[in-house]
Amino acid sequence: MRILNAVSALALLGAVCTATSANAVVLVLGGGAGSQCYATAEYGDAFKAFDICTRALSDMEMSVRDRAATYINRSVVRLRVHDWSGALGDIDLAIVRVSGIGEAYVNRGAALINLGRTQEALTDLNKAINLGLDKVHLAYYNRGLAKEKMNDTRGAYADYRKALDLDPTFTMAADELKRYSTSGQMMVPIGPRNS
């Protein structure tokens, strides 16, 4: 199988405070369980998707890059069911195999935010942005969540704004921006997050 460094639409998860993290999957082209894992990771039944991804990982003929992508996709499934530590383990296994896939660092950042390891999340989200990914707005959005948790209100606002600028249809960023008002030059959140 061959992997494109492409990202599908984002998956929604439970998250920091009551905000929702955004996560990325990596497209696996070709047949087999690796492709099925990709197809079900975001929106399929999480338990079936986990089984499909695990079955795909047992394929000894899978290329190193496809195996890394499948670990990334299985991490999305784990994030969907709030298995933050399991997701982190899968992402780390992907990064050991192929360290240059930006989507891995977006998902690692999401897991770390939810584990309360915000500074580490910020480092990984910066790496995702530097590596590049098709849906880089996901990294900016998650970085905004991390910055807000670290009381960097202006930085959070700027990242939510950048995420929305990159994808004007990205409602999660638009919803975060609705909570802010301008008071002089300081950005102040005006309301709680919606769950």
C-alpha cells in the first residue's frame, strides 16, 4: 500500500475543559484492513474501527509508512473514546517508524492536552505546523486550546483566528472565537465553552 500525506476531515473528541480537540487521520491508499482502518477511524463505530485497525497492524507485509499511518489512524479511534494514554502510545509507535508525518503531532498534541501536559502539547503542535499537513488549521486550533489552558489568551485568540482563516468553514474555531470580545488591545473570553 502507498500512503499519501493527506488528511481527511477532522474527528471530534471530548477535551480540555469542555472544548473539543481536532484530530487528523492519514490516508492509506490500496485495499485491505489499513484502508478500512482509515475509512472508519473518524466516523465509524469506534469499537469496530479499533478492531479493524488492530487487525491491519497484524499484517506483516505492511510497509513501514503504512504501519505508521495505521497507528495514527488507530490513535484517532482511541481519542474518540477518551483513551488518551492509549492514543499517545499509538502515536509514539507511529513516530518511531516515520517521524515526519504532521498528523501524528496534531494527534499527540490533542492527547497531551487531555492528559494535562500542555507545554509538551504546544511543542508537538508547533512541530506539526513546521512539518506541514494538508489540514494545518487543526494544528492551529489545538494550539489555541493549549495556549488558552496556559492563560495565553491573546495567543489562543490568534491561533483560533488563524485556523478559521485557513478554513473558513471550520466551525469549531468559529465557535471558540464567538467567546471573545475586544477590550482595548487585550482579548478577553466572554463566555464558557459549549460542550
